[in-house]
Amino acid sequence: MIKQILITAVFVASSLGAALPANALTTAEAMAAEIALREAIKLGDYAKIFLLVKPNAEDGDAPSQYLLGRLYMQGKGVKQDYTRAAYWFQQSAAQGYAPAQKYLSAICSRKPKFCQ
């Protein structure tokens, strides 16, 4: 599970610049954000990963939303919260992001009270 979160974080890091609106960050800022995220991934610093990915998730980036869902689901870097996990999976799944659809289905079938 932890390895999958880190793999997702690497994917998010690699697409960070492309996922941002054109006017959101300068190229230098996007590169600095990607470097910071890669360093947090290397260190296993889930709290920092959360802080770095959350703005993209809030801006509608499906992989970032999925990653936040995973962090909330497993309580990595944040307090475990299935309701927030389901919320972020729903946001990502609504955009057709297949991994989020899979986890949303799993969380809602096992813990339906969090998906209402």
C-alpha cells in the first residue's frame, strides 16, 4: 500500500507542471514544486506530500485528488478520514480517473456510511 502511494505521488510529481493552469505558476515555480515533491517522496514525508499535492487536487487535477484520497484512507500524513477519502475519490472518479473509480467502489462497498 505505501509503495502504491509513493508510485502515485511520483506520477503526480511528473505531471505537476502539466496539471497546473497556465497562469498558476511560472515554469521555475512548477519545477521547484516538482523537486520538493520528489524529495518528500524520497523521504517518505507524507505530510509534506499532502501539502504539496492538495492545491492541485483543489484545482481539479484527478491524479492529485486520487492521491489525497489514498492519503486520507490510510492516514498517511493526515488523520485517517474515510469521509474525506471518499470525497476525493469521488472528485477524481467523476473525471474518469480509473484508479479513483476502483478505490471509490471499494470504500463505498466496505464502508457505505462514508459515501453518502
